[in-house]
Amino acid sequence: MKSSKLSIKFRITFWYTLVFSLILALVFFYIYFLSKSYSIHDLQEELKDESADMLENLYDKSNRNDILYNADWTKFYDDNVSISLYDKNSSFINGVLPEHFPNKVPFINNKVRQIKSDKNIWLVYDYCYEESPEDSIWVRSIASYGHWSRILYNMLWIFAVLFPITVFISAFVGYHILKKALQPIYTISDMAKEISFSVNLSKRIETSNTHDEFSYLADAFNSMIAKLEKSFEKEKQFTSDAAHELRTPISVIQSHCEYCLDELKLTDSVREEIEIIYKKTTYIGQLVSQLLTISRTDKHSFKPQKEEVDLTLLIESVIEELQQKAAYKNISLLFEYIPQNESYIIQGDTMLLMRMIYNLIENAINYGINGGCVWINLIKNQKNTDIIIKDNGIGIEKEHLDKIWNRFYRVDKSRSAGEGFGLGLSMVRFIVDIHGGSIAVKSKPGYGTTFTVSL
């Protein structure tokens, strides 16, 4: 798995645990090798010290015979070091030999060696004392290293057991400490998602008095949202004011056009020009009407006026209103539903639901083909009532499907010039959302488009 796909908590925990494990391993092995080196060095020095003590006794000629032949064994054992004496032919004279120490170990003068046997590990130090070549004595000091070896082995075993446990505990504790420390990020993220979903820029992230990095981040986020809210409010106010100001001159132009067309005697060319003006003015009037509707719905205080709505009557009313437009393109509008004992009644805002259905059917007509068809199906199931509007028109490319809900977005302006403003589907999505429903779209270029609204 790539690290970019892992959470920050996991990545920080992983690297923290890895560094901690390396440091722990280095510290342990440093202690282990230091202990091993110290134990060997300490035993070596002890062997040399005991050999030196024995040599002092041998230098004393008055005690030499007692040491060589009559001394008690306790004189040959001190501080866990056993001492034995040999003649120049390596024959044992006196002393103490540890149990399980190998026989016939050759003598090497003034050198500490390790001797291994099946039972133990020994450190051996030999020193040759001679008054003359014919009268030499070997002093052998022997100390067991097995005790230290077992201690070091137990250290390795304990480390092998405790190392993974310690690493696991450190990773577990570190992960949960990080999780708690990074909790403000989740709070900020959740609030950002909530603001994005509800489009309510008045919400803010609660900040603490700790003045830490997350507090600064939250303050920066709140400052950004405040500026965005102010900017959007100005835009909404401008849209609303502009729409209101435009309604009056548009109504005046329409009324004058109607008067000229109905009351005055006009030549054909003049009548044609006035009809074009009237048509375009009506077109602009529809845009202003939709902008006013958007302006009202953008206000968070907007609430739909819900009542019982019969969808069959609503759809039939919209079809009747759009029948002439469909006939102009020779498109058939087919409404199908299965009559039931209970009618297709839901709780909703009548005017908004009518606008939603109107926009969807009008959209199907606008992008339909001459001689085509628009099917409107009403299906009731256990949980929802589905409105399915399908056409066999030009269809929508796959890369545009997630963008058609954006305001003023039109798939192909050159192909759809004069047909709508790019606001219809945005309005549809809003109406579906405030009714707690869902909408889905499927389309294939050249085969048509299907919108499914579940309420």
C-alpha cells in the first residue's frame, strides 16, 4: 500500500514506532556488548591479579615448599579463580582444578585464552615462573565464564520477548495519543463537509482557548468562511436587486409590444420586428423570474409550503402546458402510471414540485429529436414514489453528467442556443433536496437520457 493512501495518524505512528524500535535495539545491544566486554575484561584482570599473588608466594623461598607441596587448597582458590601449579614437564604439582575443565590444555605464557568444553566456557591465564631453565613452574589461573555467558544469554532472551511487546505498546499508545491530538482536524473537516453540504456559510468552527496550531487553523478557516459568506451575500443581494429592477422595464416593454401588436396597424416587416422583440423580452422575463426564485431559495430562511400533492394531476397539468411546445417539434408526450386504490399523493410544495416536473419535461423536449418521444412514468413502491422522465434525444456525454446540476452550465452552447439558461436542472436538484428526495440521471449520446426522481 502506498504511503499516500495511509492516514497521517498511521504514517506518524509507523515512523515514530520505527525510530523508537531502532533506538531501543541500539541501546540494548550497546548495553549487551558493553556488559560482555566488561565481564571478560574484569575476569581477565582477576586472573592476572591472582596469578601475581601466587607468584609473590613463590618468590618467598621460605614458603615455596609449603606452597608447592603442603599448602591447603584454599590458598589456590579466591574470587572464583582456581589456581594450579605445574612443573616444566606440565605435570600437576598442586592446586585446584575446576570440575569439567578439559585435560591436557597446552600452556601459553602470559596470554588469556577462552577454553570451551561441553559443560562450560573457561578463561585461562598461564604464567611461567623460573629461577633457571631447569627449575621452572607454570602458574595456571582458571575462571568460569559460563555464569556471565548465561546472564548474557538470558538478556538476549528477555529482549527477544520484551522487544515486540514494548514496540506494540508504544505504537498502540502513540496511535491513540495522536488520534486524540488530531481530533480537532476531524472536527474542522466535519464542519467543512457540513457547510459544503448545507451551503450554510453562517456556521463556524468552535475554537478553544489553548492557542495551539489547531486553534490558529480553526480561526483561519472561520475567517475564510466569513469572507466567503460576505461575498456570497453581496452576490445574492446583487442578483435579487438586479432581478427586481429588471422586472418593471421588461413588463413595460412587453405591454407596449402587446399594445402595438393588438391595437396598431403595422406593416408585415414592422410586426415581425416587434414580435421578435416581444419574444426575446419574454425570454429575458423568464430568466429574471428564475433568478428571483433562486434568490429566494438561497436564503436560509426559505421553507417550502408543504401540503398534500397529487402527482398524477400535477404531471397532467404540466403536460398540458407543454403540449404545444412538444407539438412544435413533433414530439409525443406519453404519461403512464398504474391506477391504485390510493392515489399518488405526497407531502410537498405544489409550486416547487410543478417547477421541478416542468423543468425536466421541458429539458427532454428541448434536447429531443424531431418526431421523438418523451415518456413520463409514475411508479409507487413501499418507501418512495418515483417519477421517471425518459427521452430518445441527443443524450449527454459521460464527462458532463456530474456537471449538469451546476448553475448556468450547458453541455453544448452551440447546439442548445436559445434553449434555456442552464438554471433548470440546478433548480430541479434544489427542489428534490428540500423535499428529502434523490435524483439520478442515466444517458447515452445518440440514445437519450433518463431522469429518475424518488420522493
